[in-house]
Amino acid sequence: MPTYTAAEPVARFRARASCLAMRLVTRATLAAAVCGGVPIPAAAAQTASVAATRVSEPTSYAELWQAAAVAVDQGEFERDERTRTALFVKATSYARRAVALNANDPEGYFQLARAVGRTALALGPRERVKYGVEVREHALNALRLKPQHPGALHVMGVWNAEIMRLGGFTRAVAKTFLGGQIFGSASWAEAVRYLEQAVQVEPDRLVHRLDLARIYRDMGRTAEARRAYGAAIVLADSDPNDATYRQQAGDELRRLR
């Protein structure tokens, strides 16, 4: 599962793919991302950085999905709102073009799920829910092509969790725009299933264990949450921002009751 970054963003690129990933509606991301960041293999990061520095405007499938990953990674750390939004819009355009060129590879769909989810950050709750439908669709397309894609598994795990975390007005809005069938498909059981699979596929990725711990916590499965937080804390760094994830895991573990 790949992600990239050029020059300075190369390191960031390796660390993020995510999720969706991205969280949904009022939690400031849509799905996936769904999610803390979903990382990417070092080899893919290196390939992406080479592509990003070699071409000014991507044209091939690989260049396009890699450029989308770079733009999302850069935007995630960008403080200026207008610049950040522009990067996410660019990422979405690149990812859509990638999927148009090759609809039979999971990376284009995965990067599109990331980009769409990040684009939704600048929108209101109603619009975010609409985008949530698309994030889910692209993540599922990636899994259709590669059932063990860890980034897409992570996105879907967080997507389910965020739907279950909604309440009140936002939940009513979500049901209206997602539709009863899609809304009804979300469950804590599915959130656990997807994140546990992501951990199984990539057991050394700290971010998978962190979001799994959060799901256990919100389900009231405190003992399992403690174990997942503990596992996250002791993992060796595999991505540049693992120190931040580790700090979050430690802080949340200390607050766990």
C-alpha cells in the first residue's frame, strides 16, 4: 500500500496514507482516513519521491496516484488553510485521473479515498457526510481488488467507527445522505473486524494499533483497549510521525478508565 512525498515530504509520505484515511463528519475527517495516517512501504515511498522530482505534471497511472499521495501528505502538514485546501483539491484531481487510466489497481482508489476525505475537511457537516459515501466506495473498490490492502482496511475500520460515534442531529443528517442501507451497514463489529485485519496484515504499524485501541475504548472493551495502546507504545518506529502517535497512545492510555 503506497504513499509518497518528494524531497522533504518523502518522510511524511511514508508515514501517511490515511485514512482515511480520515474521520467522518464532526470529528474533522471522513473516513479515512480515515484515521490517523495509514502508512506506506519504504520502497513505494522511494519510488514516489523519484517520480515526484522527475516530472512537473504527472501523466501516467503510477505518477498520478503517487502525485496524489504527495499532495495529501503535504497538505496534512500545511498550516495555511487556502494552501492546504488547494493541495487536497489537486490530490483529488490526480487520483481521479489515475482511476480513469487504470480501474483495475487498488492504489488509485485508495489514494482517491484519502484525497476525497481530506478535501471534506474544509466543508460543513452535511457536505462531509456526502463525501463519506464516496470515501467508503473508493476504499471498498481498493479492497475488491486487493482484499488485504492495509490502508483500505484501516479506512473502512475508521469509517465504521465514526458512523457509530455520531449522535443527535449529525446522525440524522448522515442517515439522510448516506441512505438507510449504507448507514445501517456500519457497526462496531465491522470497525473491529477491519482494524484487526489491518493489524494482522501490518502488525508493526503503530497507527493501526492506535486506532484499534480507540475503537475498543469507545466500545467499552477497556482491557482490550489497554493491551492495544500498550502494544502501540512499545512498537519500534517504522514511520516518521510514530513519535506523535506513540505520545497520543500514552496520553489516551493514562486517561483510560
